[in-house]
Amino acid sequence: MLTELLSGWIIHQRWFAGKGRPIDELGVEFDTELRPGLRHLIVSVRQAGERDRYQLLLGTEGETSGRFSHARIGDGYYDAVYNPDLTGSLLEEMAAGRDLGPLRFRRLEGVEIDTSLRSLVLGAEQSNTSLVYGETYICKLFRRLIPGVNPELEIVTALARHGARHIAQPYGWIEIDLDGEPTTLAMTQEFLSTANDGWALALTSVRDLYASLDPSASNAGGDFSAESYRLGVATAEAHHELAAAFPTGVMGAQDVKQTVEDLRRRLAQAVIEVPRLADHARVAEEAYRRVADVVAEVPVQRVHGDYHLGQVMRTTSDWVILDFEGEPGQPLAERRALSSPLRDVAGMLRSFDYAARHLLADHPKADALRPRAVEWADLNRSSFLAGYSAGGGRLHAEDAVLLRALEMSKAVYEVVYEARNRPTWLPIPLAAFQTDR
């Protein structure tokens, strides 16, 4: 029986969120034939009284050839994302803008989609599955489904209509109604085949500095500060584009106070979970106190929400920003909520610290290299902020107070994350609370 096969198979998939818990019930909620040999399924999984939905492209022919043995589900079924002879259907249906049963395939107005390209599964992702078509498109399938429009689709399509410069061009998407809400199943964007990942570029710079005879970050062969400046400009421009494409607002004094109380509560919870943070908590507490004393109101708008060096790509001409989904694991309403753009700035500042320090975790000369790490991070942080200001980003005196508090809040989150997942990396976020860095 198909549901029994799926129950045994789904628990081993990287994108399955319920690992370690028994499946109480699995049912097929939607089953749509896209073409002979290819079905689109939405399965409902119940565990410990909670329900999650997942989508699957189910192949029903050709598995016995052995080509897709690595994707075998059992008894003639396999995960068809790996079959390029079938996945062209996704592009074809988007290009045509068809409705197939409950599925709606859509194309962004004014674009054309080349349906002749064959797909290849991108192997790095955990929670989603991406198909790269030639060197032209990347189609992201959202495996775990949350009712509602995905923030990334909402943002990039709106920005594209406003002629935004710092996004990958969207082409189309797939949607369905779940719980009465239009829900994003997949989206297709421009594939930046020749671009370089910001995190990888930053690490190259750090490695060059650590290997250099000259201890100065600005004199090392891999100086990254000019790119950090350009990234700051691009970030400010993207924030202006977001403000033009979506509603904006102002957080009043009472909301600012409530936000500070929320930050303090999260800090207290983090100290309970990670006692090592207690010795540093006063630094965050002081940053939060200053916000309460100095900041009267905060401009808010749509933001990226999970901004770091791994979310940006350097093309031959400029920086491009990816993955506007917001912080993983947060409810959809929170990811779509208005926030201070300084939240993104704080995330990138923390990312520079991570790039500078994470190579020291197991380095035999960590103590000797730590001053270089501090200098590299400080240089690139200041360059990014200078670029952000030059690009029109708001950085007034009271903004600096808020930015400091948001950066401390991000570091508190990182402390808890590292304690749970990578204890050897815990010194990286803890260093954020040292006044001498």
C-alpha cells in the first residue's frame, strides 16, 4: 500500500521535520497526475497530535531500470525529482499558466520560460529541494508546506515588478489552496550560474589573511573590505526597494518598550539554557537599557529577516540577495511582519564575525591569529556600514543604539544555537559580548 511505503520512506528524508518521532498516521491529501508516470502528492503526517504536510513528485514508471534506485520508495515508486525526463513538466505547466486539478501553475507577467531545459537536483539543501534547469533556472520545491504565500515568492515578485536590481529574476510558481489559503508549493527564479557565494568569498579573504606574512587585514592579498562596502550599498538599496514595494510603518514608544522586554526575556531564557552566557549577559542588558532610554520610535518595513553572507551572491556586476523566506522555523505571520531594516544589518554584522572567527575553532595557532580575526571583522563591519550609509540606509545616533541591541539579540540566539548544535563554535558568539572584542 502506498501510504505504508511513504511512511517508511519519508522518515529518512533530509527535509522531513519529524525525525525521531513515530508516525501515528500518514494520508494522501491530494494526488494529481501531471503526466503519465508522474504524480504530484501532498501527504499529511500526524505525530504526537500535530499535523505536517509535505509535497512529493511521485514517479510510477521506469524505476526498475535502476536509474533511480537511490530515490526508490518501493514497489515501483520513486522520488521523481531525480528524473529529468519528467520534471520538464513543471516548466511546461508554468509557461502555459495551466490549472491541473487543485494545482495552479503561474508565470510572471512579461517573462518567457524556455521549456526545453533538463533538470538536475541541487544537493546542498536540507529543508527544500531545488532543481536546476540548464544554467538558466532554479526551481525550489518547498517540501514541508505551511499554508499561505511564501514570503520569498511574495517579495521577489513584488520587487521584480518594481524593477529591483538586487534580486534573482523570478519566472513562475506553483500554488494550491490549503486550509482556505493560497499556498506556495514551488517557485522558479534565475539561476546565477557564474556568481560566487558571499560566505565563500569572505572565507577566502580570511584564509589569505591568516596565511599572509603581513598581519594587516587591509594589506593582505584577499582584502574583502571593498566588497563589504558594495554589499552595504546593495543592502540599503534593497531596503529602499522593499519600502517602495510594501507598506511601511512606525513602531511607537510603547511597542519599543515591549520589544525591549521581549529581548530581556529571551536573554534570561538563554542564560538558563547556557549558563556560560551569564558572565556576559550584562553587556546585552546594557544595550537593551539604552534602547529603552534613547529610542522613542522605530521605522519598520518588510525586511529579509535571515540576512547573512550565505544569502548573497556576487555576480560580475553587483551583489544579488537570495532567500527572502525569513528566519527558518518562525511562523509565517512573524516572517512577513514589518520590522526594522537594522535587523538585517545586525545579521550581516554578525556574519562578518563568524567568517573571521570560525576558522579558528580547531586552528593550532588560534591564539596568535585571533587579533587578525578581530581586525578583519572590524574592517569589514565598518566598510559594510559605510556602504549602507552611502546607499541611503538610515544610521542616525539612535539607530546605532538600536543596531547594537539587535546585534546583541542575534548573538544571544547564536549562543543557544551553538550550544545545542556545535558546542566547539560557542566561543564565536560569546566573543560578541566582550567590550574589547
